[in-house]
Amino acid sequence: MKKDGDATIMSAAPAGVRTRNAAVTRRAILVAARRQFALESYDNVGLREITRDAGVDPALISRYFGGKEDLFREVLKDDNSGTLFDGVAADDLVARLVSLILDTDSQPESADVHLDRLLIVLRSATSPKASAIVYEAIDEIILSPIASRLGTPDARIRAILALTVLMGSGIVHNVMCANSIPSMRGASLRSRLTTLFETALYAA
């Protein structure tokens, strides 16, 4: 492998591996890793699957991220994606939380990134190696944004209650495929989830 300025040039690269510059390569690895970690828990994802999906040499994981743990942290941090609540006002928190669960089929690509990160949190929260990273991400992309918008003395407790509803609903709706059950869709479910989140965030 040779370097030419900011470009990474693959000599004798495996079939399917693309030549690209450093920034594009790094981003491709992050996107592929996000997809893999959204499908499987941290412990079940291998670096070779990620680099094969990205179309790059496995050695580039070490070069750009240092290792699997650091790559996982970068996937959840992903400065290009922000938090789950960017642009969401305090009055719209409940609608946003409900949308994260129910509106997965109509989300734009940027929202798909947020949903993937939520799935990653769900799948890897109990991993002995990844749990600490997951907890940091939960605080950064969910708890702190909610609490800061509520602005009350007990805002963090309310944010944790909302997270409990979000995680529980996410497990049932996404991981257990409850969205395939007709009775779990529609206005009735949206109304009930709205009530749950309103209670978690605003009940006296």
C-alpha cells in the first residue's frame, strides 16, 4: 500500500476493494460499521465483515480507528449525525419520541442514521466490552438533549423515564418485529405511546 498526499492507494488490493482518498475511506468504514452494529450486537460483529462491506483493506481499521472498540465509539459518536433531537423543540419531544418508534418506513436518510444508532444501543447495551461506550452514547444522544429541553430540576429523571419507554418499545417494535402485528400499528398505538411519553416527561 502506498500513500500519495491525502490519498490512500491500494496496490494489489483484493477484488472488490476500491481506491479512494482518506476521508472517503474513513467515512465508508463508519457507514459499514454502523450497518453491521445495527444488525448484530458488538460481540457478534467482526472487523472483516465491516471492511468487506466497506470495500477496503482490513488493515485500514487500525489505521483510521485503532481497533474495534474505538470504531464502535466513533459510530455512536458520529459528529456528522448529531443527536436524536437536533432541531426538536421542547414542545415536540413527545412527537419525536413516538416517531422514532413508529415512523421507521417514512424517515429520510438522515433519520435512518439515528434509528440505526438507537438499534445499536439496544443490541449492545448488555455487552461486557461495549456497555460503557453505550452508556456514554445514551447520555450524549438521548438523555442530555431531552433534559436540556425540559429544563426542570428533575429533568434528568424524566429523561430516564422517557428512555425506559423508548428502549422497551424499541425492543418490542424493532428487535422482536412487533411491527408485523397489525394490532400493534395505527392510531391506537400512536395515541398510547404519546400518553406514555407525556406521562414520563410531564406528569406531576
